[in-house]
Amino acid sequence: MTAYAFPIVCGAERAESGTKKPDNRGMTLKDWFAGQVIAAMLGSDPANSNQRDSNGQLCQMDQTKVANLAKSAYQIAEAMMQVRAAER
């Protein structure tokens, strides 16, 4: 079962239970975890604190570095999901 970070309740109520089922569109909990991880990774790396050119414009990050950060963030998020599942 996929967990969603921000499930949306919509649709018709189920006759049996009278509850609404969540709409399955949106960000998964794993996506949210990965986003939190990558924000922390970027924020804690001093190399990212001054990424501006001589005109003060933000510089583009190396695409290989970005891809590696994303892979690492999802690996950590997957570990978080496994720990979460084991504790239930």
C-alpha cells in the first residue's frame, strides 16, 4: 500500500462505511521524505551557500551532482519507509 504525504479526501461516500476514500493523486510519503532529505543535504553543504555569479545570479548546479543528490535522497527515503513499516 502506498502512503501519501497529503492524501486528499474526495469522491462519493462508501455506502457500507459512510467514509470517503482518499484520492490517490499527489505526492507519496516517500517523495516527501526525499524532498526533506535533499533540502537538508543542500542546506548543509557549504558549497551550495554561495552559488552566485559576478552579477549575483544563481549558478546552475552540475547535473551529475544533482542526479547523485536525488539518488541519495531517495535511498535515504526508502530506508525511512522501511523503518516506518517495521515499527507498525
